[in-house]
Amino acid sequence: MGRYVLRRLLQLIPVFIGTTFLIYWLVWSLPGDPFAGKCGDRPCPEAFVAAMTAKFNLGDPVVVQYGKYMMNLLQGDFGITFSGISVGDRIATAYPNTIRLALVALAIEAVIGISAGILTGLRGRGFLDNLVLVTTLFLISLPVFVTGFVLQIVLGFELGWIKTTVSESPAPWGQLIVPGFVLGSLSMAYVTRLTRSSIAENRRSDYVRTAVAKGLPQSRVVGVHLLRNSAIPVITFLGTDLGSLMGGAIITEGIFNIKGIGNLVYRGILSKEGVIVTGVVTLLVMVYLLSNLIVDMLYAVLDPRIRYD
Amino acid sequence: MTDPSNAATGAAVTSTASDSVTAAEHVESAGANKPRSLASDAWHDLRRRPLFIISGSLILVILVMAAFPGLFTSVDPTYADLGRSRNGPSSDAWFGYDNQGADIFARTIYGARASIIVGLCATILTVLIGGTLGLLAGYYGGWLDGLMSRVADVFFGLPFVLGAIVILSSFGATGSSNIAQIMFLVVVSISLLSWPVCMRIMRSAAITAKQQDYVRAARALGANSSRIILRHMLPNAAAPVLVYATIALGAFIGAEATLSFLGLGLRAPVVSWGVMIADSRDIIRVAPHTLLFPAAFLTTTVLAFVMLGDAVREALDPKMR
Amino acid sequence: MSANTEQSIMDSEGAEPVPGAPLLEVKDLFVEFRTRDGVSKVLNGVSYHVEAGETLAVLGESGSGKSVTAQTIMGILDMPPGHIMGGSIKFHGEELLKASDKRRREVRGSGIAMIFQDALSALNPVFTVGFQIEEQLRLRKGMSRKDARARAIELLDLVKIPGAKRRVRQYPHEFSGGMRQRAMIAMSLALDPEMLIADEPTTALDVTVQAQIMDLLKELQVERNMGMILITHDLGVVAEVADRIAVMYAGRIVEQSDALSLYRKPGHPYTKGLLESLPRLDQRGQELMTIKGLPPSLLKIPTGCPFHPRCPMVQDVCKTDVPPQHRLMPGRMSACHFAEELISE
């Protein structure tokens, strides 16, 4: 196991460098004047341009720029924006909100998705099964911004049940329920389908029949033998999903005005604050890759047949 | 559906790669003496599925709408009259008027074309890039496979919406007003961020095919690479890629709308559902109908393609029978 | 046979053993599978019985209904698509098909236990072998975790798994095929059943291992005076183990006999065909006989004797009349119009 983790970590390095360099290159070295619009309508003063060019190493070739940037980053220095705000601080205030939102979304998709999946997987074909199937199809097809706006209009403006925007930071858990539902709705549909097919497949397996033949009560056959096996793909999916939910929810955070990482990076892109964009993306890629690694290891824990040596 | 890469991470699609290989095997053995091949068998099965009939009819209507919008409405979608701005649905305009006072029904009908074109082009480009690389990686294996898989990991590691925003803003789509150029950029950025999924499906299908005894036999007998790829690997991979492409087409239409909504995709004077939704963003409280109708058409279209993909997958999967 | 088991049966409701009744008696069992393609008549009046300390071998090709009969006895038939259309299954004279779910569950494991063909898929891959044995002991006998572990090790010792102490903590995939089947046997013995159903227990194993497992089963059966139903398609396997043999074809018993007489003189052309298709050391050089044709589709069983399309002795009557069960001698039956002639040939 130890060797496997080490090998996977080594494999992550080129992917990490590749992804972050790609973003760095896209943000910093594409055609276009990085100072355009930075100083209002007038062109920026020579002194400012010179200072900033030195500060961001814009005079160097892009590979060198990237290397210098990464060295700072690995020492915990995310740099400062054109206007002199520390990117590290911005991320530190924004990220807790995103993590909270991701956890709420994950909890909602896990609870609803797994319950619906178990129910339909055990019952088999019938009215409930069709209802759930159609619902999941709808959830998969609905773009997030439609779900978000509709819930915001209906629950917020029309019924007044929820606050339409979550402007506080850190965001209170209660106000994140509806945004969390919006963010998690697509994955919820996948969790439902995955649980359902996993249960339906394992329900007819030989070892479930053995458990019945051993004279175990139905509750134990389902609760221990069936669920334990069916849970493997579902839990790994949820793990991977947490990784991508942490990647920020630009749209959901935008609609509900949550001061999270997605909001931060979106504003960063629009205002051409390259430092913010590269800093956030680097962090997200790191979170994403590490979460995938953890899911892989989780898989080995859940399924004893898998051994990594 | 905001993130099309989810189209495959959500389980089933990737697993079909190996399933339908076994199905394709039967074609080889049964094809000679049986009149019905897997493809016609699947087609026979498909025609009786309610899911297929519903989604197929919907898609047909949408395609006709995209090709001949004039059949559905005689109103000019670009004609705007501020005097009737934001008026609700009436007998004159079934879906009401938008912020500029243009007929929403006409705009929704005409909007199908741009959405479908973007979706189709992005799907074709994705399948071309992902399919070719996946086939090569699966066939040659070794360092080539390792390299390509890592490159795929790099692109896969980028969150979709974030990646698309960076690409579109970096390449200046925000400033440009050239319609063709924006469309091209949207298509390219969707494909660039989506091809790894298609590559993985193709690669696993190619690897499974390579390990089949008859392919080994063909190689031992000296059949050349292109023949093996064309005759044995492509047919094996066709089914899972077809399922992926169908679902991805729906997802890409949704992605186009999402990008427009963020102000980075298509924009006026193009008429597309995404543009209409983006236009409605700021007036949503006072005129929800400006969002409702294009969103409903968009969702229905995505739903139709996802349903079609589901139906095709079930028909091609012998285990589901 | 421990006092323990008897007591647990006496304790439960409606479980008075009927004196003189056989351990297990199956009578006129009819089972159908209803599928999209039609109704498949899987069992068409199966009757057999097993006494304590006796081994009945049920023989037949795949699809003859031998496993379905066993699953119906255990109550683990998939329903739907399976439907029990009629018949009775009596254990100690108690009708199982009319028993409550609770009562049937009590019988499973402690009254009748079952081992399956493929131990790899029949054992749960994510639990240790020990856990799967202990589970029954803890839940059914109320044993403590520690006692159950000790008993599991004893059981693994009993089925001759070396290093049982270490093995209880391993997962099924860490066992070899033969060891896995032994573990399965140990699991089935956990509640000291009076009757064991072994569904093709050696089919998935190497030939050398097959003999070891059969020997083990025989030994345990004699030691514990269990009744045993051994389901197999391999005549060679049953020769040394079985006391009696029931031959199944298309969901019917076509011949039932003590093992010795059956080998000496088969009373049904199908049995004869099966015997002739065995390679024999004393007839080297001769061509092996085979039974021509394929087993019938259960969706459309031939009229008359279901074996007639493949029978070398077929006459007109076979095509129209279902042969009754001829009693050839005490304990010996054959469902062939010409059974007497076959025997006296």
C-alpha cells in the first residue's frame, strides 16, 4: 500500500505541473495587454507597468515565470493582486464557504440519492421505479442555472421561505441548504441510478442467496450482505464528487451570491486578475488530484479483493 | 447539466465499453449464419422502447425546428419593439416579449439552430480527438499510452466551467463580435475539456478488442495495424462511443447555454437559447417568462438526448434484456 | 447429531416431528418459470425422499431441474420468475411449503443446510471467512463473539483446512478453490444441520481436488448421520458416495434406484445412455457412446415421454403416452414404457 501511494503521488506530479502550467500559460501569456483597463480609461503610467512587469516576472519567458511563481507558491505565497491585496488572504476567507457548500451538497445528494436508489433497487420494476427514473432524467437534463433560478424565484421571491442571497461570510449552514440542493442535484441523480443498479445487480448474486440459505433474517441479508457490497461503487463516486464539488461552484455561488472560491475566481477572470486565477486553479487542481488519490485508497479499504502492491 | 464530463462519470457509460465488447463478439460469431446482427437486433429492440419513441420524436421535431424555423413561426425573431417590452404571454405572442420587445416564441424557435449546431460540432470534434487518441493509445500501449493518458489527466483535472471560462476569456471571446469566431471558440473549448472522457472509453474498448483471440490471431497472421484497427477495434468501440456521443450532445447544448449565461459564449445578434437565458438574467424577477420558455426548450432538448442515450445503451447491452 | 439441534426444533412452534416420517420427503413438486418468452415448466411432478444417514444422488443434465428442486426445498428460489404450482415438501413430516417465513428461516441452516457449486461467488467477497461462519453462530445461537470465533476455528479444523487459526481472518479470494469449498462446507455445518444439500459441490474444482472433497463430504455425513442430497451431472462422482440415485430429465424423475442395481442394470434408456457415455477402463478401444440430440426446451416439452426424440428404443406409444412410474422392485422405479424389458434384457 505504501509503495502504491508513493507511486501514485509521483504520477500526480506531471499531471499537476501540466494542468497548472496550462492555466498559467492561458492566463498570462496569451495575446492581449495584461494592463488593458487596469488604470481606468487611460493607459497605465510607465512606472506602474514597469513595477508590475518586474513583480510578476513578465519580462521572463513564460516557463521561467511559471517556475518562479510555483517556487513562491510552494512556500505558501500566493502573491498579491495588481491592487496589492494578498491572494492567500482572499482564498482563506473564501474557501470555508465553498467547503461548507460542498459538504451540504454532498450530504443532500448522498441521503436522498442513496435512499431513492435502495428503495427502487429492492422493489424492482413498478410505479415507484419509473417515477424515480423519470425524476433522475429530469435532474440530469436541467442546467444548474435553471434549477438555481427557479428555486430562487419560487422559494425566495414568491414564497419567501429562504433568503435569496447568502451574503454573510462564513455562510450559515441553514442558508446553504437550497444552494446545496441546486449544486448537488445532478450528482444526486447519478447516485440514485448507481445505487439502484448496484443493488439490483447484487440482489440476485450467489452470496446473497447463500446468506438466505444460512437462515439469516431478511433485515440482516439486506442490511449487511447486500448493502455492504453495493456501497462500494456509490461511496467511491461520492468521494470523487466531493473532490469536484470542492472545485467551486461558479454558477451556484453566483446565483446565490455566496462568497466562495467560485465567485472569487469568476471575478478574477472578469477583472483580469491573473494572480487570483492561477492561485485558485492551482489549489483546486491540487485538491482534485489528492481527493482522487484518497478515493483510490478508499476503494482498496472497501473491497478486500483489491490489493495495491 | 452544467458539466458535461459528468455525462460519463455518472457510472454506466464507461462500463458499457467492456459490456458491449462482449456483445460485439457475438456479431462476429453469429453474423455469419444468423440473419440478425447485433446492430439490427438492437434496432429491433429499440423501436419498441417507449423511451426511444418519445426521445426520438422530440429530437426529430427539434431538428426540423433548427432546419426550417419558418415552418413554425412567421414572426421575425430579431424585430424588437420596446413598446411591448417584457409583456407576458398573450394570443399575439404565445410566450410573451423579452426585454427588447422581441417575440419570445419566434426567438425560441430560431434559437434551436445555434444550439444544435454548437452541440453537434462540439460532439463531432470531441469524438474525433478523443476517439483517435484513445484508439492509438489502446492499440500501441506502452509509453505512447502512458503519455496520452497523462495528457488526458491534465485536461480532465480542469473543472469544466472554470476551464471554459479561462479559455474563452484568454482567447478574447469576450471582446470579439465576430459570430463565427465566437462559435468556433465555444466549440473548441467544450471539446478541449471533454475529449479525455471519450478517449478513455475508446481506449478501454480498443484494449478489450486487442485481447480478443481473433484479433490476436489476425495479428499473428500478419494483418497490418490499420486493418486491425478498422476491422476489429472500431466496430467494438462504436457502441459505447455512440452512447457517449448521444448523451454528450445533450450535455454540450446545456454547456453552451451555461457559457452564454456567464456572458462568455454566444451573444446577440445570434439567437440562441443560451443568449435568451443570459438576457433574462437581470429581469428574472419582473418577467420570469423570459427565462421560463427558452429554459424549458433547452431542458427538453437535453432531456431528449439523454433519454436517447439511455435507450440506446439499454438496447445495446445484452445484460439488460 | 447433537441434542442441541433437536432441541431447537422442538422449541419452535408447529415443529413436532412426525414419528416414522422420512427426514425429507418431496412429493409431486411442480414449478414454472414465467418469463418474457413464455412459461417454462421446470419441475413436472418431482418426488423423492431422504432418510437420516442416507445419501441420495440426484443426477441429470443442466436444465433437468435438479438444482431448482433443491432451491425450492431451501426456499431460495427466485420468485418471480419462479412459481410453485403444486406439491409438498415435508421435513420430519412438517409441511415446509405451508410453513411461516419465520419457521422456514429456522429450518434453513439448522435443519437443512446447502452448499453451492461455485464457492467463490457463493461466499461474500467483502467479509472474512471467519465472519461468515460466526455470523450464524452469533445470530442463531446467541454465541458471544469470542465463542463464535473459537467454534469457527473448530469447524475449519473439522473440514481439514490447515492453519485454521490464521485462515479465519482471511477473505474468500485468498483461499484456493478446494479450500474455499471446504470453508463453504464448514459454514454449512455451523448449525449442525440434519440434512445437507450439496449442489454440484465439485464441478468447479480440479479432478484431484474433487475426490478429496467428495471423501470429506462422505466422512462428515457418516460421522454426523446426516441425510444428504448430492446434486451432480457426473455419474462418476456419485458411484462411491451415493446410497440411492434419482435420475432427472426435463423436470421429472425418470428413474430411482439403489446405486448398486442402477449401475448393474439401468432401468431407463436415458440412464443407460448416461452409463454408456462414461469412459471405462475395462472396455478400452471401444468407441464411447453418446446420447444423440439435445435436452428439450422446457418452454415446449415433447408430448408423451419427454425423452422420446432422443431415445434409441422409441416406439409409437412413447410419442403419445406419458409413461407412468413402473415399480420394478422394492425401492426401484422407472418411468419408461419398456422398463421391465430393459431390466430383464
